[in-house]
Amino acid sequence: MFQARPRKVRVLSVIGAVIFVAVFTVVAVLLRNTPTGVYFYLSDQIAMVGIGVLIACGALMFGRPRVRADLDGVEVRNMLGSRRYAWSEIESVSFPDGSAWARLELPDDEYVPVLAVQAIDGEHAVAAMRELRRLRREAEAKAEPAAQAESAQQ
């Protein structure tokens, strides 16, 4: 089984999450000591830290994408959802020029973005594309004798 995840985006999302929590925590600590005449309470400070944690969780979602593939198909997990596709449903695995990430080409001009294979990862993305295409070729080669045997029975 092959699995790929984005590298640079994961690192950047973790760094961003830590920064968000740190900034909102500092703001929460300094919130009580403002000379503006507005009264801030402990609940306001806790809410500020909570908002920082929520924003950090949102930043971590950028590191969530993953692609898993085997001879049966491909599972694509992007930021919000996950779905498995059989190789028979996929027309090709492509990385269009100028695109930020790979995609699975489906029938009727539809496609599924594969956010786990990103151009910013350079050689890691190239290796992932090679492996996905190799698995697709092997799956097609495996399916051909089965299709021929089925047509011979009819």
C-alpha cells in the first residue's frame, strides 16, 4: 500500500497553529491591563485563548490531506472529507502544468483534487505521482485477464 501526505504545508500549518495560540494567549494575558476604560474579566481572557485554539485547529486542517493507493483503488482525504475510488472509475492520474496539486481524472470531465501531492513538495510529489501511476498500470494489467475471461464466458 502506498501513502503520501504533503510535507511543507504540514510543517507550515503546525508553525501557524503554534503562532496563533501564542498570540491569542499573549493578548488574553495583556487584555486585563488595558487603560481603555473597558472592563475585561477572566471569562474574556479564556474566550481569547479559546478563539486562538479554534483558529489553530483550522490551520492544522491544511496538514490533513492524505492519499492511499493499492491495486484495488485510491483513497483521497482532503481537508474536509475522504472518499475511495476504484481504479475502474479513474481515467487518469494527472498533474496539470501550473497546478498546485495533483488530481484524479474521472469520467465526464470531472476530477478530484489530490491535495496530498503538492507542487511545493518538489521531488516528493514527483515520486508520489510515479507511484500512483505505477499502481494504476498494475491494476489495469490485473483487470485485463479478468475482463477477457468474463467476455469468453459470454
